[in-house]
Amino acid sequence: EKQVSIILQSVQQKDESISVLRSDSIKQCEKQVELSKLLQSAKENSAYMKDGNEQLISQIEILRNENIELISSIDQKQATMDNELEELKALEEDKLRTSNELSQLQLKNAETKWNEETQL
């Protein structure tokens, strides 16, 4: 009977050990499931971020090309404005020269009239 009691006690201890191991094993499995979920979520987030980064890179490239076109357009307009300014300066110089010539002609005309009137 003592031997049976010892065997029974040993079986109970082993049963308790098995229960503890089973419980620990279940906890480990639950942790592994949670880690798997986190890993899957991280993979999805990484894919989402990669896609978002690729879209941003594409948009940046589009904006860069638009900026290049705008700069080119601005340069062309600046060149046109510079040419127009030079033409305006030339016209202003012609106007001033013509005005001076007209004044000289008017002065000569006035001198001629005065000379004619004083000779009479």
C-alpha cells in the first residue's frame, strides 16, 4: 500500500508537471500566434509604405518635370521681354533723335522766316 501511495503520488506529480508543461506550451503557442499576427501586420504595413513611397517618388518626378518646364517657359518669356525692352530703347532713341531733328528744322524754319521778314 505504501508503494501504491508512492506510485500514486509520483503519478500525480507527473500529471501536475504535464499540466504545467501543457499550460506553458499553450501560452507559447498563443504568443507565437500573436507574433505571427504582428509579423503579418508589419509585412502589410511595409508593403503599404513601399507603395506609398513609390507613389511619392512618382509625384516628385512629375513635379520636377513640371518645374523644369516652368523654368524653361520663364527663361523664354524673360528673353522675349529683354528683346522687347531693347526694341523699346531703340524706339525711344529714334523718337528722341527725331524730336531733336524736328526741333532743329523748326529752328531753321523760324530763322529763315525771320531772315525773310527782316530783309523785307
